[in-house]
Amino acid sequence: MRKSVRQLGFYIVLIALWHLVAELKIWPPYLFPSPLSVLDSLRTGFGDRTFLIGMGISMKRILIGYGFSVACGAALGFLLAASTLVKDTLGGLVLSLQSLPSLCWLPLAVLWFGLTEKAILFVVVMGSLLAVTINTETGVRHVPRIYMMAGRNLGARGHRLLLHVVLPASLPYMVTGLKQGWAFAWRSLISGEMIFVSLGLGHLLMMGRDLNDMSQVMAVMILIMGIGYSVDRLIFENLENRIRRQWGLVAA
Amino acid sequence: MLETLSNPKTKLHLRDVSRTFKTPQGTLTALEGIDLEVREREFLCVLGPSGCGKSTLLNLMAGLDEPTRGDVRIDGHLVEGPGTDRIVIFQELGLFPWLTVRENVEFGLRMQGVPRAERHSRAQKYLRMVHLSQFERSHVHQLSGGMKQRVALARSLVTEPDVLLMDEPFAALDAQTRDLLHEELERIWEETGKTIVFVTHNVREAVRLGDRVILLTFRPGRVKREFPVKLPRPRNLEDPKLTLMARTVVAQLKEEIDKAVEAEYGYEEKR
């Protein structure tokens, strides 16, 4: 209760300050819009459904791209943890590729796939896949030996051992990877959508720029932040808390 | 009891079993020339100082490890890998924190592909046996040390293995809890007719539980002596006969512990 009061207070003060600075008219309103005009843009955007359509398109893309990253990234992570050959060869490459900002893939994606849906998805996948991989690998490597022994001892072999012991036992690390992967995917998606008429949120951002409509730019930015934050809170934080409770990593 | 004696069928048979490990300091012989027969329904306790290869012996029986020489047989068949006829209860237990108590108990059945409803009822039967029915929905971290031991016991019993291999399962518990678990284990052993191999470094525990106690030497582990324990059951730790028996075993064990201490601290400590 006190926490939410504090948070609410903080945002009220922040918006009031913003309003005050805008009222001082140090910068022209088309460069520094007031909160009210941003709110107005939000209302118009939702009113004529452009924002809803943009959100829908972006969400669809991220579901495909992120879904692919999670499936392939986790598989690659398991492979890295299971085989020293893969670790010695691919391991270094994975780490060095992970240091590339996802925007670096953009020129390559555009040349390979043109200004298409595929180019955006490619950037999303390249941006997020390796974060999932690296955390999965760490998770699998940290599975206590006793769980493996207990699992084998109780008759788990091969894919069952993987599915019923290794996977759940590495979950605390994997969740970190899923969360990181999501954040990277979301960022990559927005950057990717900014390159052409893609109709997603990133495109709406660029449209605001083209129309010299700073209010719309800020409105879309708020939308992007809002979605990023909500997914993190509603999905990943819940997941993490659930695992912590189950495992007894926090006092209940 | 009479039936056990008149039916001395061999359950586990170790013949000339040795196990060596390669370490940076050279080759370590954990076990050497172990000949051992465990009879059906026998409660065998394996005793020895830490580092004498007790756990290695258990892992060989479990099929989680392979002997360097010799062979391990169960019911006359060569042991090649783990099997559901033998279950190990590790000291660290290895209960799965992501599962509830009942799901932990059901795990072995699930791996065997037993249908849900049957899994359920069989798990409940064994949870009742260890008096944990009320806790079936709890998670592992919510239980006390003794309760975790009982979950591990139920989880091992549920697949109805012939042999239970227990690796110092009660070492980390307080004395009262251990007493209680001794009683429960003795009762369950009598009810279910399992063959139990119980590894411990606690002499009184060994004498309290075993039909027979074997004492291993320190590095390399060999069978130093065997003590049949003919005290009537249920036994009590305070029984003077049991204490007396323990004392003779302790004297023998002491020699081996001294050797272990020497190996660990070096010779300069010796007066």
C-alpha cells in the first residue's frame, strides 16, 4: 500500500514538473510538448485505432520472433552445456555475437531479406536468441549433480531426464534468460520497425517524426515503455516469484 | 525371522570387487577385493571411517558406478547401470524442489509411465506409511529434516524395489529425529520385506539397525570384519546388550579411524 502511494506520488510530481517546464516555453511546443498534448495524442491514436493496430502488429511480430528465439536459444543452450566439442567451437562465437548490438544486424537483414517482415523478425531473433542460449547453458551447468543422480536412480533416462530433471532444475537461471531475451527482443523489434513502412509501433514513432509531431512520438514512446514494463511485471516477475516460492528461495 | 534364516537366498553378490580412481596425486584404490553376499530381506550395515569407500560400494551396487575389477550381481544377473529393482537414498536426498511432496513420491512411477490415477493411489499409500499424508501438497523446503528423509523413503519405496541402498541417510539429523526414523525404518523394513544395505559411520546406528554389520578398512577399503547382530527386535539404543556389542565394534573401528586421521593430518601429529 505504502509502496503504491509512493509510486503514485512520484509520477504525479514528475508529470507536474514536466507540465511546468513546458509552460515556461523555453523550447517551442513542437519540440517539447506538454503532458496534456501527449495525452491528447494518445487519445487520438487510440480513438482512430492506429495505436491499437500498431500494437497488434508489433505483438504478433514479437510473439513469432521471441518464440523462435526461446525454442532455438534454449536448444542451443542445452547443446552447449552437453557437449564440450560444441562448447569449444561454438561457445566463443556465441559470446562474441552476443556483444553485438542488435542494430548491427539491420544492414545485413535489409540486404538479405529486403524491406520485408523477414528482415524485422531476423533482427528480433538475432537480438534475443543468444541471451536465452547463454542463460540456459549456465542453468544446465549449475544443475546440482545430486538431482541428476536421483533422477537416474529413479529411472529417468535420455529425454525424460532432460525434460523432468534438467529442464526444471535449470529453470531459475533460464527465467533470467527468458526475461533478458524478451527485453532484447522488444528493443530490437522497435528498431527494426523503424526502417520502413511496417505499421508497427516503431513505424508509428518514425511517422511522428516525419509529421514533425513530437506529441505522437512521445505518446508512442510511452506505449512502448508501458508494454515492456507490463510484460516484465505481469509475466516474468510472476514467474520468478513462483519459482522462488516453490524452491523456498525466499521466506513465504 | 526364522523364515529369513532358513531361506538364505543371495540377493546381491559382489565378487572380488575393486574400484580405483585416477587422481592428480596418482591412483587411489577405494575398494580392493571385496567379496560380499547380501541375503534377501537382510538388513546389512556397512561401517567404516570416512573415506573408506562406503559410498563407492553403494554406488557400485546401485549401478551408478562400475567396478575396475570383479563383478556385482543382483539375483544372479550382472549389474549394468541403475535399475528400478535397487534404489539409492542419498545423504543429500536429492528431493526435487520444483515438485510437491506427492509429485516427488510419484516421480519414479511417472518415469515408468504408470497412469495418473494409479500413481496417485500408490503414492498415497507410501505417504501414509511414512505419516506424511497431510503434507502431500507441501513443497520440499517447507519440511523439516526428518520429514524430508521420510519423503525420500516414500519416494524410494513407491516403485517397490527389492533393495534399498541407503548412504548415511540420517547423518545430518538430530538425535531425537534419528531415533524416530530408526524405529520407522525398522518397522517399514519388517512390513515390506526389503533388502537394505545401510552405510553409516555411526557404530550404534549400525548395531541398532543391522542383522549384520561389516566393517571396512581405511584405504584401500576391504572387509575387515563381520559382526552378526542377533539381538531381538524392535531394538532400543539404550539396551545394555546393544551398547556392549557396539563397544566391541568401536574398538575395531578405532584402528581404522586412526589410520584415516594419520592419512589426513600426516605423521607429525603422532606421538
